[in-house]
Amino acid sequence: METPAHAAGTLLEHATTLSLQTGNLLNWGRLSKKCPATPSEELRDCIRTVLNEWSLKMSPELVLELPDTLECSITEATETINPEEREEMKVSAKLFVSGSDFSSVRNAVNMACSALGVAELDSVIIAPPPLEDGIDLSLEHLQPYWTELENLVQNKKIVAIGTSDLDKSLLEQLYLWAQVKPNSNQVNLASCCVMPTDLTAFAKELDIQLLTHNDPKELLSEATFQEAIKESFQDLQVIEWTPLWLLRYSVIVKSRGIIKSKGYILQAKRNPFT
């Protein structure tokens, strides 16, 4: 009889889509052994831990079925929001997209709403899509993703939408073009110790909230994702797997400003070599 880890590896060899959810990281307890130094380290630890726990507890019937889509999660960490407490909670998310499949925006938001048991997210910030070296971010790069976010606002899946790492010029271009205006813009203080004065003045004039963050330019690269899988399944052809999107969420009690829940949801695809 094959081991759970070997069976899980077999499933990953045949699946084409992987959906991974950490559940509420505050519920992990015994699973968290150390405090990660960076967002990238935390994410990598989360992916590895979820895959390990999932492989140990998955249903043996899955190996007979060899499904195209695998749902990997830690059941005991899963936590939805009590409908009676929904008004007291602020549900915020930051979305990191890879590649040019703009439907990833909609898929990520729908999956987050389902995982948290809510009808809508209070705010979603989108990180600029990764670009090849030498190519500067432009409004044209942002427009397809922003259009998807605007549709979700109009369909009452998101209340407010924001951006990350836009300078004053690009933020102004987006603001003038967009139907649903950005209500926030994150600034990475690692590359900018003081808020640029032109950005600050522009944001103040149009009531755009400026926030800070310490995320790397690409939080979940293809290489990082493959390394995390490799740590759990050493014999797997990880080079076939690539992340589509990553969503990090937090649920905050409005009146007290404390975090009630936080976690990651991601989706990846496998491109078999022919």
C-alpha cells in the first residue's frame, strides 16, 4: 500500500489545477513553529505546511479518481465569518496576479468570498502584474485587471478597490481613466523611506488613502512556488507547475482594530510538457 505522501504526489502528477487555502493562520497553533522574517518566507512556509497536512489527511478515493482539480486546505484552520457579526468585521484583501488571464481577478474574489462565507469583500488592493526586465508599468498593463475589479464592484462583490506601488503620474492616469476610482494606494517603504510629496498632495486632494507595505515586487514567483512544492514532494516534476494568482486576506474587528483572521488562497496550473 502506497504512503499518503506518494499518493498525493500521484495526484499532483495528474491534476491540472491546484487550489490551496491556509484557512485562518491564527488557528494554526501547533503548525506554526517559527516566526517568518519576511512575507515571502511566511508564504513559502504556508504552502509547504498545507501540502504536507493535506497529503496526510486526504481521502484515498481521490487516487482512484485522479481529479483534474485538487483542493488543498487545512480543515481545522478553516473559519467562516458569522453572518450576525459581519457588520462588525472589515474584510480586506491584496491580490497578486501572474500572467495575463484577467479572469483570475474574478476567480480569486469569488473563492475568497466562498472561503470566508461572505457575499462581498470590503476592499481589494491589486498588486501590479509582474513585467519583464526593462519594461515599465503603464496604464495599459493595469486597465484589464482594473476593468475586472470594476465589474466586481458593480456586481456588489467588492465595496472599494485600490492599487499598489503606483507613482503620482500613473495613479493620476488610472484615476482619470477609471469608472470606479481607486480609494487607496500602497507604497513600499523599503524603496521609499518618505512618501513622495507629489503623491501625497495628489492623494490628499482626491481623498485617496496612502498605505504602506513591505511586500517584495513579486511575492510568489514561479521559482518560489516550485521550490515550496519540491520541499514536500521531492520526486515531483515541479517545473510543470506555475501560480496563477495569490490572494492574502485579513478580517479585522472594526471597533477594536484587532485581526480576527488572516490567511492565503492561491490557485496554480500544471502545463505538462509535450
